[in-house]
Amino acid sequence: MKIALFWHRRDLRQHDNAGLTAALQSGYPVVPLFIYDREILDLLPSRRDARVTFIYDEVERLARQTAQAGGSFLAFYGRPVEVFEQLLTQHEVAAIYTNEDYEPYAAERDAAVGALAARHGATFQALKDQVIFAKNELLGKSGKPARVFGAYRKAWLDKLQDAHLQPYPSAGLYTAEHLAHVPDAPARPTLSSMGFEEFRQQVPTNELPAEELVRSYHLTRDTPGRVDSSTRRSLHLRFGTLSVRELMHQARELNPKLLAELIWRDYFMMLLWHYPSTATESFEPRLRRVPYRNNEKEFRAWCEGRTGYPLVDAGMRELNQTGYLPNRARIAAAGFLVKHLLIDWRWGDRYFADKLLDYDMAQNVGNWQWMAGTGVVAAPWFRVYSPQSQQEQYDPTFAYVWQWVPEFGTCHYPKPIVEHKFARDRAIETLRTAYRAAGE
Ligand SMILES: Cc1cc2nc3c(=O)[nH]c(=O)nc-3n(C[C@H](O)[C@H](O)[C@H](O)COP(=O)(O)OP(=O)(O)OC[C@H]3O[C@@H](n4cnc5c(N)ncnc54)[C@H](O)[C@@H]3O)c2cc1C
């Protein structure tokens, strides 16, 4: 009997899933599956990674739900091309469905799996699911992506129709009638069989945020000391345990500022797809040879939250302890690293990549390059935030700082690692010289 495979990646949910809907409507019985990709997992610096445990828990949940619906869910630990080679040999696969992924590695991987499927006479189809507009759907007049967010957001809003936020009917189709049962399905990998330890960090629910929170989002979002200052749904958007359409729909109804933040997410995904080299290189050619200081000792102090600037230190300690930090603290910490310490943005990008539960290449690289002034879309290179003004503006009562830096105000708290005005002048001079050297 011919079957269709549905490959879950960044969409660990059965409801409102574009690719899964297409598979369930294909006319073939569907076998959903997940691959713990060794190309990704082998590169992780620690075997105790809360994201791997999160994925594992969600995959097991999907497997249970599939069994309850009367189907089989497969999971493998390996390299996708090898896993599919085996599946395409063992089963009569008519089609492989999945959802698009815009990271450079994913693009190569999907092309390889697509070519393999074609050799076996199967089709390979990836659908747009994790953003509203992707790839070339929203280009500027020049035929290239807009380099100003305001222009992109306007085009995005002009193009949006109700249909774009309509949920896909996958949950209703997820029944024995549309699912396949695979006899002798191999045992699913466990964390320990893959060499990982169980490590759970507290994560928010994947339900839509409370209406009240969303309504007041624009007033609270810059208050890092409050747990309910923002939606805290980034992890769920990253792994697709929440559908972006649902959250966008709510934001569109209740709060344009939240919708704008979600549009940033679409924007950065599109930019990474168009400019994959920006994952590891500054987009701005004139800032590719900045003589960053890259002082290891200062970098360590930044990582450990010992810079003597309390907002930065609180953020880094929260990150180290929980895997999360609020946007305002991300901005303070990133700005301080690239400007005050003159450390290459890629060092910070890497550190966040290792620690953030919601780590997403497009969002992380996009935001880091924005902070460093090197990106497709970027803050002015000469903007150097004053840590003290940020403290006064966003955490005037030190509520956030006290939460994460209990020794603040005592002799145990370090003195500022560098003086603000000196660091500001040094950063501007260094970047100005880099521009001049590049012929500006
Ligand atoms: C240096 C730096 C690195 C970052 N790295 C990441 C990352 O790896 N993954 C990630 O998801 N976000 C990243 N962000 C963006 C932002 O800080 C987080 O999305 C946000 O703090 C998550 O909390 P929340 O879900 O409560 O966001 P909310 O404020 O409630 O916003 C709702 C959603 O909108 C999106 N969003 C909000 N702000 C941004 C933004 N500036 N850019 C893109 N999307 C945004 C996120 O998907 C977020 O979940 C980074 C920001 C900075 C300054």
C-alpha cells in the first residue's frame, strides 16, 4: 500500500499545520515522523540541553496522540538523507510532505532529500507554515528585500488578507481514516540512547496569552522585571508548538505593537533566506574587517554577568539560569558586548545560540547584526546606548536587578569593567576608522 510521509521539524503540533494538512488531504495514508538530526545534535556543546529534552517531550506527545488517533508515529536518530533512504527502500512511499525551513543548512538538506525522493519515484513538497510571507513574496520595488523595517511592515500589512491567518484543518483530519499503521515500527530513540541527559527548564504554556496581557503589551513589554511583561511564546514559535497564525490573529485583533514584533520575525526569516551568508558574516561589507578587541577575559565577565553594569549582568544571569531573557535585556547585553567591549557580534550570537531556549538563527543573527550596525537592517553604527540611562528608563526601581544580582550594591558587586564615555568614544572611533579604511 502506498503511503505519504509527513516530516515534522519546526512544527511540533498537529493543529493548524500547513504541510500536515496537505499530507492528510493527499489521499494516501499518512505516517508522521520526526528525525533527531545528528548533523544538528552532534554540534551542541553540551549533552544536557533543555531544548533537546523539550523536543523529546513534544515528539513523545505527538507519538501518543497519533497512537490514540489510530496511526503510527516514527522517530529516528540519524542523518535525514540516510533515514529517508531506508524509508524509501522499505516502504512504498508516494510522497513526502513537510513545512519550509529557511535556514541555510535546512535548504541544502531539503534539496538533498527532495532529490533522493525523486530517484525513488516519490514527490517531495515543503509548504509555508511558520511565517505569513516568505522568500520572494514581499520584495521592495528594486526586486530585493526592503532594508527598512517600516517599508517591509507596510507592505506586509497591505498584503495581508483574512485568509492568511485562517487555521489549517489538520487536527480534524488526524483520524485513523487518514493515518497509516506501520507494523513492526522501530522503537523510538530515548534521550539516553542519543547520549543526552534529561534537563527540563521551566517553559511557559503554549496556549494563546491572556487577552489582558496582549491588550497592555505595548505598555509592559519594556519592563524586564515583570514576568508577564511580554508573551513569552518565542520558544513555542521556534518549535511550532504554537501556530504563528493563531498568535498573529490575536495580535491583529488586540495589539498592533505585538503584531509588529511578529512581523519582525517574518522579516528576519526572509532576510536570512535571501542572504544566507549573514549567518556567519556581516552583511555590511565595510564592517567586515572591524578590528574588534575580542578580549577573552572581558567576554567571560560578560557571559557570567560580572561587567559591573547591573542591567547587563541581570540579563546574562537570567539567561544562564533559565535559558530566557527579556528583549530589553537582550538589547542591553548585546549592545554592551559589541560597542562597549568591542567584541565581535558573532561571539555573542554563538553564546546566545548555546543558551537561549528560543534560539532561532534568523532572529538571533538578525538582531545581533542590527545591534552591531552590520546587518541588512541595522541600527546606526554610531549609536551606543548608555547602560545607566537604560537602567533608569527600564528598571528604575532595580526590581529586575535585585532578582538576578542579589549582591548588587554591596562590596561583592564588581566595579564597571569599562567607563561608559571612554567606551562609547572608542567604539565610534573604531567603527568610523573601519568605514574610512573601506573607502567610505
Ligand atoms: C540580541 C538579540 C537576540 C535575539 N535572539 C532571538 C532568538 O534567538 N530567538 C527569538 O525568538 N528571538 C530573539 N530575539 C528577539 C526577542 O528578544 C525575543 O523574540 C523575545 O524577547 C521573546 O520573548 P517573548 O516571546 O515574550 O516576546 P514578545 O515581546 O511577546 O513578542 C512576541 C513574539 O514576537 C517575536 N519578536 C519579538 N521581538 C522580536 C525581535 N526583536 N525580532 C524578531 N522577533 C521578535 C518573537 O517571536 C516573540 O515571541 C533576540 C533579540 C535580540 C536583541
